[in-house]
Amino acid sequence: MAASLDIPRRYKSYRNPYLEKPKTDKFQECGEGNGICYGVATMQGWRTEMEDAHMVKINLGNAFEDWSYFAVFDGHAGAKVARYAAKHLLDTIIATEEFHQDVTKAIHKGF
């Protein structure tokens, strides 16, 4: 007879993060600006919620009208952080002191 495991109570209610079959509906977005065309497509797949997010911004405004921003955020088993990053990361990077002098440093500091 196999030994029974004494599983702590907090783990017994663990929710399975996978569906019985994948959600294959796709969300698609296309656009153009600044001399480029782009396309974005997402699919939830096997997870119980869509965990990923993306952000597209053509024309960052002011002195950066010819700049564009494209980002994909992987939720890694949860959607909240991915959605938050999609909503706030660009503004956080632009708000750094480094943004106007060294964009690479601004990106690092923004994270």
C-alpha cells in the first residue's frame, strides 16, 4: 500500500489552470503609422484565462512623433501583472530622467 501524502490544507483548493479543451478564438488587431504596418493576434489556448497582454503605440508624441512602441507581456500563470505592465510600462519609461538622453538606460530603469 502506498503511503498517503499529508498535503497542507492551503494546497488542497489549488485551482487547475488548464481547460478541458483550448479556447481557439483569436483577437486580431492591425494598424499602420510612422511608415510601418503591424498586426497583432492573441489566443487564450489551454489556460483558464487569457494571461498575456500587448501594447501598441504609434507616435509617442512631442519630440518622439516618429517613434513607435510595441510590447508583448507574458502573464506566466496570471493576467494581472501582464495587464498592469501593458497599461503602465511605457509611461514609466518615458517619465525617467534618462529617457531623453539614453533610451536603453530608461528602459532598464523603467523595469
